[in-house]
Amino acid sequence: MEWYVVNTFSGYENSVKKSLEERIKSNGLEAQFAEILIPSEKVTERRGKSTVQKTNKFFPGYIFISMELTKASWHLVQTTPKVTGFLGGQNPRPVRKAEMSRMMGHTLPPEEQPVVEKVVPHVTYNVGQQVRVRSGAFANFAGDVEEINVDKQKIWLSVSLFGRPTRVEVDFSEVEPVA
């Protein structure tokens, strides 16, 4: 079996994969297909104060199929809804083994992905220290550090709001020490 690249409608890679798996099973062609791969990675993005996990596809609009290329398997893939065709048209060429193994290193299952150590920023703040908020809703307010959470990269400050001490949560990146 060799790997082939199939072009799909962009954004429909997962539904094409599911549809192909169902069609392979219903047509009894399981012996001619090994794996269907959508090269992607999970990424954590920071948007404002919240973090969002999303999946980024390495090749939007493409899926990789490990299969034995026969007339029946070619026709099954070609006639699947939302598939525009094989890369290479009527005579698709398999992906070279070196390229596929390099790419497979990027798309390991979650349990096989290498553990990435979390970089903890060097915190120069201490409880009781006075800091100034640089940005956000409390920009230009000064306050005393009450609590520090290194894992969440948050600092809780006590600032004077309308003459009363108010506890405020801010990111590390939003404060600076008062000189």
C-alpha cells in the first residue's frame, strides 16, 4: 500500500474522511485501504485574556490515503462527495516514503506526541510589591500585589477604586513595577 494525496473542498476534510470510511466498509474494500490521514496539530492561542484550543490543518483541502490503487479503489475515492480528485488526476503518483515519514512525525497521535515543557516566565513580582497596570480596563492604576499564580500567569492586585480597595486580576504582561 502506498500513500496518495486527495483534494477535497476546503473545510470538509473531516466529513470526507468519515464518508470515505463508511463507503469503504459498505463496498467491502477494507483490504485495499489502510489509513486516512488529515495532517493537523492542536494549537493553543491566546485571545485577549482567554486561551482557545483549536486544530490547525497543515494542508487545508487535502487528505492523505494509504491504499492499494486499483480501478475500484480509485473510483470509490473519486466519486465520494466533496472530493475533487487525486493529486495527479487520472494517473495519481504515490507520495515518496521519505516525505510521508517526515510528515508523519508532525501528525503523531496525541499519546505519541513528544511532551513539550511549559516555559514559565521569570516573575520579578512579590506579594506586597507595588505595581502599575500598563494596559487593559485598569490601565494606569497602581496597586499592591496580593497573590501570584504562575501557572495561569495572573496577578491579583489591590487597587483603590472610588476610594475603596478593590481586588483586580491581571495578566503578567499587563503590569510593570513602580519605580
